[in-house]
Amino acid sequence: MYDHKYYLNIFRRELVIRKYSQKTIRNYMYIVRNFLLTTKKDPRTIRPEYLKNYVYRKCDQSYSSNTIALIINGLKAFFRLSTKTNVADDLHHPKRSKSLPYILENSEIHHICSSITNRKHRCMIALMYSSGLRVSEVVHVKVQDIDFTNLRLIVRKGKGNKHRVTIFSPKLLDAFCAFSNGKEPDEYLFTTRSNKPYSPRTLQAILEKGLIRSHIPKHASCHILRHSFATHLLEDGVNIVAIQKLLGHANVKTTMIYTKLARHALKDIKSPL
């Protein structure tokens, strides 16, 4: 009888060596652990048809297309890295619905920020919007990451462990200089009372409270601030390739989605009525 923990340990080691993000490692480990416990087979004996039937059952359980795609990615990585086989290569991603992301108006974001009474919390939300950061990037900003002279912010180990440089708003300068005062360059800029970085979940809760207090009848995740950042820059005439670099997108096609949200794309089109 094989020990599934043996393969899980190999898989984790290979993911860490290849510098996969902690989030991806956590997701992939959960997917593969469930797979191995369900199948109770030695991975070296599994054939492509068995994997297709496994994924088919997941589709039949009404999992979303995004979840199915994540399961497939996890299984492909597992067999490629742990058993050195291509048994999962015939698995194909399901067709995904291409819904447009939501955005908030600039005035709404200002209203939300002004409704947050805690200065530190307000600055974190403002930074997420004004620099186009992911929530995981905001909570890990360190003092040394902000160039106060040239108004630039270095995002270290963003998605895919890639570094990038984005803009920093001069309107946040005074507040951020105050936050960084007395801190070492390698210290986190935003910390809790126990001197630990905030969790993404806490930042989401802060945004939701801001929405309630500002009486804006919308649900918004932190990522919507990043969508709003890109869309508003595009509406202001910023080049799409420049926006791609600020967001850290590997492919400009990912950034092109914002052209469908920008108001200037429709303003010159007249209704035939």
C-alpha cells in the first residue's frame, strides 16, 4: 500500500523550489490531497481516462469553471513534478464566462476613504486604489519600497513572484512619511498593535465598513479598487501598455479588458433612435 503523504511532500518541495506563491501552494496542496484521498491509488498507476472521469464528476457537481480550471492546473502540476509523467496533459480547461469586472467611480472611492475614520486604514485603501495594488501587495509594503522623492513604489514579489514599479500619489506623501517615521527600511509600513502585517481579510472588512458608512449601495471587493485604478487611468488617456506595466500583467491582452469599461469607448457613439 502506498503512502500518499510521500507524494504530497515531494509535491510541496517542488512547488517551493520553483517559488510558487504561498496561495498557489496552499490551493494545489488542498486539491491534490483531496484527489489522493478520494482515489486511494498509487499516482504512478493512474491513467489519463481515470483523470478525465475525475474531472467530469467535479463538473457534474456544479463546480464553477474557475474552480475546475484550478483543479486541472493543480493535477497537471502534481503529475508533472511528483511522478514526472504527462498523464494529466490531456485535461483541458472548461470554457469560462467572460464577465466584465465591476468598478467604482472616483468620487465614490473618495467618499469611501473619507468615511474611514482610522487614518492608517484609510491610507491602505487609498494606496490600493492610487497605485493599483493587489490586497496581498498592500499589506506587505515595506518602508524601503516607497521612493518618496520620485513618487514611485516598488512591488516586491507580486503575482508570480515578480517585481514591478508603480506610481505613488503625492496626496499620500505626508501621511506615509509620518507612518514610516521611526521605522527601519525593512519593516512593514502598516502593522497591527502586535506589530504584525495586516491580513487581506482585515483589509476587505475595512473596505466593507467604508461602503456601509458612505451609503454606497454596492458590494465591492478590494480587487475592484485595482480595476478602478486601471479604468480611470485609461479614461485619462494613459497608454494601455503603460497600464499593463503598472499592473504587472504578463500579457497586454489581460489589460485590454479595461478598454471595455472606459467611458470614452462609448461616448462618441450615437444611438440610432
